[in-house]
Amino acid sequence: MVELADATRCRLLAALEMHELTVGELAAGLRLPQSTASRHLKILADQSWVTSRAEGTSRWYRRNPELPADMVQLWTFVRGAMAQTPATAQDTARIEAIVAARRARSETYFATASAEWDSLRTELFGTRADLGAMMALLDPSWTVGDLGCGTGSLAEAIAPHVRRVHAVDASPAMLTAATARLTPYTNVTVAEGSLEHLPLADRCLDVAVLMLVLHHVPNPVKALQEVHRVLKPHGRLLITDMRTHVHDRFREQMGHVWLGFDAGSLDGWLRDAGFSGTRYVPLPVDPNAQGPALFSCTATMMPKPAFVVA
Ligand SMILES: C[S@@+](CC[C@H](N)C(=O)[O-])C[C@H]1O[C@@H](n2cnc3c(N)ncnc32)[C@H](O)[C@@H]1O
């Protein structure tokens, strides 16, 4: 363990005990030529005094957090002797200043970037990054039905996070697009069927999602009863659709049967179909969206009575 017989290596190790640092930061903080810092770091790394990781074009060093006991003992002794010198105090002050400046760069950036952050976030990560991330909160043991799946965009978002997705739609053209999109996901089945006659077994779903489909259904209670049939006893239902609106032309253009839904009508239909605990939440309006505002409505299966008195 002759590596610590060199004062420069001891200074490097003391700095790397405080913070994870790059060679450039170490050279600046300890007032060393970068080549000298690199040379001594290599010796320390070869003897396991320091570890490093690559991050982009930088390499970050720190004191090995898992030093064997005899190395810890030697370093504690050397470190104690160094702590009393003015040179060590100056090294410490410069290294702390470098780390503070690094932190300040990010703080300064966010202090000035709040106005542009939303658009930069979209530019870097797209508009659905946060919603995509929230999918990880889904229970991985769930079987989910995307009922009225259309081209399968929701099923695609859910599939990586749950055990199985059943994507069902009445339109063969939509299903062709959904099948092409969902082929890479081995846990997704795509099937033709209607909400009124689902091609699914009784009590097979943990969650049923009706995303922008209920406004096409002439008899919502009948469809909701069918959804109730395929849900497990603890199952949950999510309906996302349009809030009541006045765009009458949607009937002609897209075959809408209902001009959106209010909380009261949905709650009544859901109760009639055997659901309880209806929660209707208006969704924030997207400033770029041209269509009516949306809501999300969740409900659970109505609890069965523990026993029935004849
Ligand atoms: C507006 S699209 C929405 C598709 C998808 N859920 C989405 O959010 O992108 C409505 C879909 O519901 C389907 N659909 C309409 N009535 C249906 C019914 N009674 N049973 C099953 N699917 C139906 C249509 O074929 C269409 O694919």
C-alpha cells in the first residue's frame, strides 16, 4: 500500500472522499496539471483506492466505498495527519467551491427557464412522457380490457406494465391497425366484438377501460352490464369520454349517439348496471385540442350482500 506514500495521491483521495468528481474538477480544485491528476488517479484506481463510472464523455471518480478493513485503517491514519495542514484546508475550500458552482449552474438554469421549460420538456421528451411514466403505477398482476380499443394506442401504453391486455373492438378496419401496432406485445390479445357482447369469459378482467367509446353505444346500461359480467368481483372500471357538448355535427360526421355525458346520468347508469363508488373527474383542457372537454369516471363493482334474508 505504498500508493499513499505520495502527497498528491493523498490529496486526490481526500477530495474524492468528499465528493464524486471529474479529472477536470480535481485538477482545478487541487491546482494540478490534468495529466498529473490522471496519472495518479490511474495508480489509485489500479490499487482499488478509487472507483469510477463513465457518464457521456466524462468519467466520475470517488473514493472506493468498499475498501477492505486494512486499507480503511491506513487511510484513517493518513487522513488524520493531513487534516491538520493548511494545504488540506485550501484543497477542501476549492473543491467545495467547484461543487457549489456545479449545483448553482442547475439552479440558475431553472431559475431562468421556468417560462420555457414546458416547451423544452415537450421538445426533448414528447407530450406524453409523464403520462407514460404513470403507467408504471399499474399493478403488474392485472388483466386489463381495452374495450373499444380502436387502433390500440392505449393497449400499447398499458401492455408493458400489466400481465395481460385484451383489446376488443367492433370495427375490422380498426382491428387491422391495432393488430399491426400490438404484434410486438406477446401479452396482448386482439379480438373482434361489441361492448354489448364481449368475446371474453365471465370475471376475467381486473380493470376495464372504455376510452372514447361509450358515446357510440345506444344502450349504455346494457353495455355496462356486459362489462360488469367480465370484471372480477374486485374489478374496476374506467370510462373516459366527452363532457356534455353542443357539437351536433359529430352525429353526422362520426356516428356519435350521445353528445357527451354528465356525472348524474353516468352515475345512474352505472348503478343500474351493478357498479358503485362512481367518481367523475373533469380532465384539464389541452389548449391545442379542438374537441370537447373530457372527463374520467371510475367505478367499482357493487359489493354483494354478505347474506340474503328470504
Ligand atoms: C373514437 S374511437 C376510440 C378508440 C380508442 N379507444 C381510442 O381512445 O383511441 C371509438 C372506437 O369504438 C369502437 N366502437 C364503437 N361502438 C362499439 C361497440 N358497440 N362495441 C365495440 N366497439 C365499438 C369503434 O369501432 C372505434 O374503434
